[in-house]
Amino acid sequence: MTQLLPAAFSPGLVLIVAGILAALAPRMGRNLLGVAGVAIGFIHLLSYGNAPVGEALHFAQSSAMGFEFTGIRIDRLSVIFAIIFHIAAMLNVIYGWQHATRIEASMGLIYAGAAIGGALAGDLLTLFVYWELAALSSVFIVWAGGGHAAFKAGMRYLVIQVSSGLLLLAGIAVHIGQGNGIAFEAFSLTQADGSANAAAWLILVSFGIKAAFPFLHTWLQDSYPKASAVGAVMLSAFTTKLAVYTLARGFAGTDILIPIGAAMTAFPVFFALIENDLRRVLAYSLNNQLGFMVCAIGIGTPLALNGAAAHAFVHIIYKALLFMSMGAVMVRVGTTKATELGGLHKSMPWTTVFCIVGAMSISAFPLFSGFVAKSMITLAAAEAHLLFAYLVLLFASAGVLEHSGIKIPYFAFFAHDNFAPSVTGRARPKEAPAPMMIAMGIAAFLCVGIGIQPQYLFALLPFEAEYHAYTLDHVVTQMQLLLFAILAFALLVKFRLYPAEIRSTNLDVDWFWRVPGRIGLMAAVRGTAAGWRRIWGGLRRLAGGTVRSLYATHGPEGGLARTWPVGYTALTTAVVLAVALLAVFFAR
Amino acid sequence: MSEHPHIRDDERSVFERPGTIKLIWIVLIAGCVAFAAAGFWLAAEHMMHPHFEIDKFPAFYAVVGFVSFAFIVLAGQHLRRILMRPEGYYDGAEAELPRNPVAEDEVVVTDMDTEDEA
């Protein structure tokens, strides 16, 4: 296929240029630039063609300062991520048609371009540049949420994201210092002599921060719910899935990722249960979904890696769909707190339907997109005879159903009707604005389309692996899991055992740096200030004393600055003469 | 799907009528029975492909689904005793107000600035 643009020009750069221009354009210009930028980038990506399984095409190769740069690597793994990032970017443009601010529209495109450029980067230094650009562009989207809380969350987000970049850079430096090139290939956590490979560990932690590993995850739940309705949808797609891509590229088959991934699927389930803000529930749910991908990468078989890539692909769509439906609620009602919502299906029926499609996809109902991808991961765990991981993944699947499949649609659109005119005295909230409905409609269509016709997704997968989603036993076992979990929900609600939503803030591990850490930091600041004052004060006293003593002798009143009277001169002359006379007298 | 003692009858949607709720229960229980039975049938026909000892039981996934869900809800809610704090715990009440996402907010000084002045 002929190239639309020079092969050395990354599709990601197309979106970045569109994003920079969009910063200067009025709303309609921004929208058209967004559509054109994403469309041109996508066609440009397709014009490279896809590489055969196991092979890679390299473009934008150059050499500078002794490093061999590969700006663009086209292979099966990079292309599937680049494609889904384009789809997400287009959904974002449409969804924000009326509501994206100038900053969000512009930075959203740059952020998407950085993720695409990062996924296609063939060397570590190019990856680092896009890695940092993704962090820097996305923080503006957090800040665009507005208000004090969003500003502070953005600062915390920025510190954590930039730390990830610094660790990556440190890891690259050590990696090069070990005599390796900068090509981005698989790493080993141990060296040939069995000792730990510091470079690989640094890079793993860097990727782990962006992939929201346990204890490194809180930036996600902290910042995403504080972005605007449009901003949260933009944020949900790129950073974490770029990290999943880099993990799949660099650490496939690394055993430690299996327990890490399993922990990631399980712990957010409990936090999501007690959380009141439904967008924060979605952020925990995002964490849980990443766990499935990380676990699959740890298993590392071709089927598992296909599962991770497929799951990232479908997950971006249905997670965006869920965030879009909550964004529509946010726009119409002003909040996504479960305590304030309920009964919205009566006036927002389309949003309700789209949300339920997203919920059924994420819960992996047969005929929806989550089913065809997630069952690949659980099957890979079973085929590798990882019983513990398998049971945790099943447990987490029930957890997904609880917080994303049921809680989100149930508390937002059903449950207690908080918007009945006889209660509020006002008309019910209106249905979502048209552009939001169109974006949700496209995402919902893709969720169902991939669920019914998974072969188009399977054709994009990076490895050769035999897999059939729709076997009788897959469908029956999955339906058993889901229906009996729903039965448990129905019984718990009926017997009033399901916890009511409560207006609250729930602590997570970020408490450690937001409360004691902050107190410690402020104490350190005060201690440093006090110490500095003491040192500075001592220096000033010392300098002041010196100046004063110099002044005393050399100042205008000082002994050495006196004007010497004639009498004093005569006396001095007499003294000198007397001394000379005496000297002569004794010397004779 | 839930009780609304305070809203008028004409404000109830089809999903809130007792008949519909009854129908949902019937469909749900019928579905559970059907897929549990299908599991036993597939096992009898040797069309299940268990990978471990534990999943040879034909209704294994039904048990896992029910028990996991019930455990998450019944055990998870006790986390509130440890983790729950009032709204605005970190950032004050301002952070909890409904927001208009399009509104241009004024730049606000951070706590650090104010503490420095103090």
C-alpha cells in the first residue's frame, strides 16, 4: 500500500500536530481538526500494512550519538494497540463535541498521539519521550476538571507520573551501561549469573506505576473521577493500556506478574463495593480489569498474550462507554454519587441502554465483547494449571459483575427514584446531548459487534493460538457464574443485606502520603526553614559583628578616621624627635 | 426493582411494577436452573473440559459465582469500619460540591501557600 505520509512520520505525530493546532482553533475548528487528525493518523497507520506474526517492520531509523533509533516498529503487538488508541481518540472527539474545553480538546489529541507514538516506538529513548509526553498532556485534562480538589489531584498525578518517567530513564541508562543497545525488546529480571538485573527492575517499576500495580495504583482512583465528564473518558483509555502494551513487550512470561495481576483483580472489588462516587467505582473497576491483563502477561503463553491484547482492545471500548454514560449523568445532574442518583432510566433511556451494554460487556456476558477476550485469559490460566490464579480470576469475575455490571447501572438508573417531579418539584433531567449519544452508540455497537463477530478482532491478535470463544462449555460455565451471582445480588437486596450507599470518603493507601506523609513533609519543611533561619541568623550576627567592629575603627567616628589636629601633629613630632634624641644619646 | 414508598403511582416505570419484578425473579431463577442443568447434561455427555479436580463438579461455576458475590458483599461492607471517613475528609467541603464541567473555575491557592503565610 502506498504511504499517505512519509513513513518516518509516526501516526502519533499526526494527532499531536492536530492537537497543537486545535489549541488555537474555535470549537468547530477543534472538532474538525480532531476528526481529520484521527482519521489521517488511522489511514496512515493502515498504510504501513500489518506485519506477519513474529516479524516486525522498522521505519524512521536513524543513528545519533552512538544510539540506533527506531521511531516506528510495525508488528502485530504494536499495531493492535495503535488501532484501538485511534478508535478511542475518535470516540473522545465525538463525545466532547459540545462539552470539551479548549484545553481538553487539544490535550486529548496530544495525549492520544503520545500513546500511539509510544505503542509504535521501537527503541527505549523514543518510548521515554512519548511516555513523558503522555504524562504531561494528560495532567492538563485532570486540571481541566476544575476546582481545588482537581488541582491537587493533578499535582499528585503529575508527581507520580513523572516519577515513572524518571525510573524509566534511570532503567534505560543502566541498561545502556550494561552494554546493551536501546532497542525495546524483552527484559530479564535476572542476569546470566543469577543476580538481579537492576535495569529491568527499574523499568518494571516504571511500567508498574502506570499500569497501577497494587500500592502504586492510587493516582488512578484519585485523579480520574476529578476530571470533567469528557476528561475522564479521555483518561480512561491511554496511560494504563500503554503500560499494558509495554509490559507485554518487555516482560511477557515474567512469573511475578501472575500474583501481581491476581492481586490487582481482587482487591479493587472490595473498594468498589463501598465507594459512593460511581466514577471512582469505575476507576477501581479499571484497576481490576488491568489485573486480568497483567496476569495474562505473566502467564506469557501465546494464548495468554493474545488474551491480554484482546482484553485491552475490548476493555478500552466498554470502559470508555461506561465512563461516557456516567459523564452524561454528570452533565445532566452534576454529580455521579450513588446517593444522589437513581431512577434516571425514566428520562435517560438511551443512556441507560448504552450503560447496560457496557456493563454486560465488562461482566463478560456471551454475545458481548468482554466474553470473547476474558475467557481467553481464564482459559490460558487453566491450561497452564495455575489453580490459584484461576480461582482468583473467577472470584474477580464475580466482583466485576458486582461493581460494574450491577452497581453502576442499578444505582444510577434504577434503585431509588431521586428525580420524581413529585419529590423534587422540578422536571426530570433530560436525555444526554446528541454528540454524547452518538459516541455512546458507536461504542455500544462495537461492544456487541465484537461479541457477535469476534473473528475480526481475532485476526488482529499478535500470536498464533487455537481458540474458539463460543463453545458450549464456555457459554454454560460463564452463564452459571453470572446468573448465580445475580441471584446472590437479588437475594441480598431482598433480605436487605446489600449495603446502602453512604456519602463518604473511603481511604486507600494514598492516605499514607496524603495525611501522615503530608504532616511529615510539612514538618520537614518547617524544620528546614527553622534550621536555615538559625544558620542564616548566626551568619548575620557574625557578619554584623565584624561590620560593627570594622565600623568602630574605620567608620566616620572610628579611631582611624579622625581628622588629626595640628597640636597632635606637633606632639607626635616632638615624641619622634625625643625618641630619635634618646636613641642617638644611647648609641653614642 | 426497588421500593418507592414516596413517589406517585404514575411516576413508576414498568421496571418498578410488582408484576415486572415478579417476572424478573421468575426469569432469573429459571435461567439459573436451566444453566445448572445444562452443566450436568454437558458433563454427562463429556463435553465439559475440566482442567483441575475441583471444576469437574458440573455446577462448580454456579457455586463460585454465588459464593464469591455473597462473600464480596457481606465481607466487603465491613471495610467501611476501617476505611470510611466523612465527605471532604481530604480536601474540605468544596471538593464535594456538584460541578459544572464547562465552568471556568478561578485559580485557587493551595494549602501549602496559606500555611507558608501562617
